Amino acid sequence: MTDTTVTPVSAKPAKSILEIDARTKKRNAAEKRFKAYGIAAICVGLFFLVALLWAIIQNGTPAFTQTYVTLDVELLEEKLDKTGERDIEAIKKVSTFGYKPLIQNALVDATEGMETEIEDKNLAKLLSDSAAAQIRDYVIANPDQIGETVEFTVLASSRVDGYLKGRVTREDLARDKNLSPDHLDLIDQMVEDGSVERIFNWAFITGADASEKRPESAGIGVSMIGSFFMMLVVLILALPIGVAASIYLEEFAPQNRFTDLIEVNISNLAAVPSIVFGILGLAVFIQFAHLPQSAPIVGGLTLTLMTLPTIVISTRASLKAVPPSIRDAALGVGASKMQTVFHHVLPLAMPGILTGTIIGLAQALGETAPLLLIGMVGFIASNYPEGVASGFLDPNSAMPAQIYEWAKRADPAYYERAWGGIIVLLVFLLTMNIIAIILRRRFERRW
């Protein structure tokens, strides 16, 4: 037997764990690309968000200023109170047409010495149609001022306001019958004289909608009140009903086909288009229950139906987030099921419940389609409600419906106010979200 020489098999040299192989490099490159995609997506989203906010602010902020004309109007006694007895009923019989000659005389006096070829009868085109009504209301409230010369600050027309804001140009007036270039020349002189100026427009925040002939006097204040009363109805009804239903389904309801059917239907209702709820509200609350059309209570009931699924889903998610150990510990020391839920589980889930509720309210605040179907459109309420019951039952509009009405009107001044209304609506939504954050942090507990 002879010894044979065994030729050793050549083995590959062992690689160091500190050396990155090709597969690892490929995986790291894919991870870097994914991070880059994520950063690019965030940048694109921020770009569109900034562009949207810039468009809203740029187009909406002019609505918060308005052009006013200061006039010294002589309240002639022979025009306003021919008998001289200061009888209010007799003074009220003088319509706004009786005040237009007084305004014309005041405009002639205000433009005296200025270079203009405008006839005296055409000077009134510089002012809003609401000027005569404003002076008439003042005279009725202060009949002792008849015979005196009183200084009034009245609204300029929407075309004059648009010219000073850059919305109306001289080229536009070639197709406009309301003003001429001579009117703009006169406005420039009155601006230098100080009798025409732009000031903050409180009437836009506190006023009501106006007719097509008076876009410069339209405001969103009454619609804000309508939205406020609607949100009260939604809050009073949706919060207790939604939370109670969630607690029962999550903590007490048996797991069977019936509860499974309820859960599926709740999820489906959350995806139903809002206009369907508007049709439901029209059929049930107006045609069947005969509640007043266009009333905030009808809008609130309709939005309650739409908001309930959102509140139920968010509340159930908050209840599920409470660890089972909390329930087991409470039951282990002798607490009943009811005590466990209301003394331990519900307080811990309260931040999520409040956040979901306020988000649901914010969603309802911005809905338009259901309100249009039940008749809550613009220019149906010219005054503030006289009381709480009137606020719920009298016809009114809401901010989103008012914005929609302004956006579809022809005058550019209404388009400007639509953007301004969006700013007001966004302030409301931002306030509600800030409240949600504060409440969540206030009631949040760590475990």
C-alpha cells in the first residue's frame, strides 16, 4: 500500500464582513432612491400647498378693503320733509329716489374745480346704489339733522373699487357701459384730493349678501351665523349619538352577523357622496317632517347624518387603541363592565374621540352640495337672527353655499369676495383644528 498525495482543493478566500458586496450596494442604492422619491413627493406637495395658499391670499385679501367716497350732503328740508313737522311716517315716504338729487349735488360740490367733462347726472355712477339707502336710513334715525349738511362716507361702485385695486383697467371700459375713462380721470383727482380712499371693509365680515346691482356691499357675516347654528346642531346631535353607538359596538355588542352588518354599513355610509345626504335631508326633513326650508336646523340635521359615520369610525379606533390590559386590570379589581368602560377606557380614548369629532365638524362646515339641495343659498337672509330660536328656524345661508353663489355670479367683485370668503372659512377650519390639538394634549394620558 502506498501513500498517495492528496492535492488540496483551492478554496475561495473568505470575504470581510466590513466589505460591501454588490448585492448590498444594490440594496443601499434602492433605499436611497426610495428616500429621494419620498423627499420629492413632499416637495411637490408643499409646492402645490404654497401655490394654493398664495392664490387664496392674493385673490382674497382685496375683499377685506373697500373704496369709500366722503361727501358733504345737504339734507334739504324741501326734499325730505316738506311739512317741516318732522313726522317720521312722512319722512319714511320719501324713497331712495328722493335722495339721489341730494347725492348728485354733493358730488358736484366735491368735484368742483376738478377737470372733468362728465355731466352732472352721470356723476352718480361713481357711487354704489346703496348710498341713497344709507343716507335715507340715517335721516330716518336722525330726523333732527334735516336742513343740515352732514358728512357721509359711502361706498364707491364696484367698478371704481376694481380700478383702484387693479382689477379694472381702462381697456376694460371700452366694453363697459357703467363707467368711462373720464370717470377714472376724475377718480384719480379725487384720490389726490383725499375724498376717495380704501379702508378696511368691516362690512364684508359683518354684512349680508347683496343683489347683483350692489356687489360692493355684499358681506359674509349673516352666513357665518348660519354656519354657527348648523354646527351647534351637528355637535349636539352627532357627538353623543356617535360616541354612544361606538361604545356599544366596541365594548358591549356581541360578535355576530347582525353587528358585522352594522359595521359594514357604517363604513359604507362614510364613503357615500355628500349630495346623497342632501337628497335624504330634502325628502325626510322638509318634504316629510315639514321643517322650514333653508333653515339652519335642517342643514344641521342633514350634516349630522353625514358626520355620524366619521365620528363612529374615529371613536371606535380610539377605543381599540386603549390596551386590553387596562380593561383586564379594572375587571380584576372588581369593576363592572360599565365602570371599566366609563371610568378607565373612555377617559383614555377621549383625546382621539375629541379629535375625530372636531375633524368631522370641520368636514361638515365645508360641505356645499347638501346645503344647496335643501335651499340654503345666498341672498335669502338680509339681517341677523333676532334670537336663538330665530337662528335655528329662520331661513339663512352658510359660508360654503355663500361662496358658491358668489363664484358663479358675473361681476368680478363677487369673484373677489368668493376668495375672501374662502379665507374666512379657512380661518374657521384652522381654529377648529387648533382646538382639536389643544384638547388632545389636554386630555392625553400616557400608559
